[in-house]
Amino acid sequence: MQDKLTGMLAGLAIGDAMGASVEFMPPGSFDLLTGFRDGGPHDLPAGYWTDDTSMALCTAYSLLDCRGFDPHDQMQRFVRWFREGYCSSTGRCFDIGHRTRSALLRYERTADPFAGEESLDQAGNGTLMRLAPIVIHAWQRPDLLRLASEHGRLTHADPRCLDANKAFALMLKAAITAHSLADVWQSPLLTELLPELDAEVIGVCLGSFLEREPPAIRATGYVIDSLEAALWAFSHSDSFEQGMLKAVNLGEDADTVGAIYGQLAGAYYGLEAIPSEWRRQLYGYQTLVALAQQLVSD
């Protein structure tokens, strides 16, 4: 079980770091990734991760230090990352989503930790990308869905974001003990939740990704597209490595789709199924593993 839970966080960081080199690039405009590559829009060394992992680390440290979910402490750590580079792979905040930035500025003004605002024209993927620590902490607890939603509301308030967070939390929980890929999106807990979810989230949970291929599958920053793209890569592969390369080679918001896929595949296949070369080359790998193990035993 520890192997699966630790794999969830390590998978997040590996997907983030691998996709970072082709972030914002249209599919087909770059040489296909076969592993980590330096460069990209932030000119990162190979194996270095972006805001997805930084925010996940802030979440994990807060859960451990506060012995549970403390929204003010979470937001204070996010602000430290934004202002000071806390939990950054480079020591500075070099990548931040528009909605997240707006929420952190709003928190600084109002001290209300639930600083996300609903938007009719934008529902970003900035909540799904950092969910692993919440699930590792609470996957056996009855308040998992509440925590997944409240963690999302720190920066995002669109119902599509929050519903996607709840659905993905149940998929991650299912992946830990699943015997087949389909068990992940066909788990009884998720099926029971479906009537309460946004219609677009329901469509993804019911398997829209099974009948679509790129370019219909796109790795945009829209939360529905991102979840569908990660599930497409997961459902059309039979190893962590194969699915990861499918996910990040979609380009566009490749680091975040890689992080979403990496959480799911890490929970399903486990840490030891991640290629050892990728684990060795990931910046801060031992720190990530130790942190995940502390969350498991907390």
C-alpha cells in the first residue's frame, strides 16, 4: 500500500517535470519525448518540476505540520511559494496559473482562505494537479470528498473544478486497490456520486476518453480536457511509462496533464513500476518519497 501511495506523489512530480519541456507547444511541433528533457518555456534543467509539484509540496507540508487540513496554513504556504519561492525546484516562483495568482492576491487582501472565484468562461486544471497529498492523507477517511472540494476552493470556485476534484479523488482512491484499469473509473463510489456532478464531469467519468483520439483529445488547461486527456493516456496504455509518454506528448498544458496522469498511474502501478532512470533523474526525488511516506504514516 505504501508503494501505491508514494507512487501517487512521485508520479505527479515526474509527469510535471517531463511535460515542462514541451509546455505550451502544439502537438506535432516538437520531437516526441522519451524521457526528461531540458529547456521549455521556463528553460528548466531536465527533471526539474513546476508549480504543480510546488503546490503539492506546500499542501503536503501543511497537512503534516498542522496534522490535518488547515486552509489558512495552506494559503500562507502558497503565498510563500508565490512570493519567496518556497517549495520551488529553482528557489523562485516562475510559473503560476491566472486563477491561482488572483486567489493568492485576494487572500493577501481579505485573509479569506477560500479565495477562489467562480468564472463562467474559465475552469482551470490548477486543483487537479496538486490533489495527491490530500488523497494520501484522507483516502480512508469519510471526509475525503469534502477535503478534495475545500482544497480546490482555496484557489478555484467553478463547480466544474470542484466536481472534477471530487471525481478524481475517488478515482485515485480506487486506483490504489484496483485490479484492472476500468475499476478506476467504474468504482461503485464514483458511480454513486455521478448524479451530483456537473454534466461535463459526468461525461468524462462515463468514459468519453474511451471512444476519442487526438486531436479530439487535447491537453488544454480546461479542467475537463485535462482530466479526459489524462484518462485517455491511462486507459490506452499498460504501464506507467507508456501512458506517461502518451500524456506529455499531447503538448499544450503537458506538465499539468502529465501531473494528473502521474498521480493516477502512480497510485495504480506503484512507485517501483516507475522507470528507475526517471526516479533517479527527478529533482528532489528522495525528499518527495520521504514526504509521501510521512503522509502515509501520519
